[in-house]
Amino acid sequence: MEIVHDPGRIDFLARYLTQLKKAAAEIDLRGYFQWSLMDNFEWAKGYSERFGLIFTDYQTQQRICKDSAYWYKELICTNGKSLGE
């Protein structure tokens, strides 16, 4: 199995979702969804930037879960318990 490391994505999501969790204590927040599940074509950047949780090999169309996908799965399974207070 191939591995795609993306510690920057995990760091970004952890910081973003920690702040969202804090905001949820103050506002009527009904949900959140991760913007991009897979790397894909973006009108402004084409295929030059990758930001999804799942790596897409554009030549073979193979999909590989990145480290951030496994991190996000654990976050969901624990209802965000690993996020800071």
C-alpha cells in the first residue's frame, strides 16, 4: 500500500476545527463538511495544487488515502475529542 504524507493539511485542519469547536460553544453551528474529499481540477489552479484528503493519480486514476484522511476519520469517529479545548 502506498502512503501519502501531508502533515501541513493535518495541522491546518486541526487548527481550523479547534477554532470551529470553540465557536460552536457560542453560535448556532449545525454542521461542517470537508470541502474537498479528493484532489481534483480547480478552475483557478488547474491540477497544480493538491488539497483533498485522498490523493488522485491523474494518469492511472488510482486513489490513495492521505495521512489526513486517516486523521479525519479518527476525528469523526471520536466526535472531535482529540481537538484542543
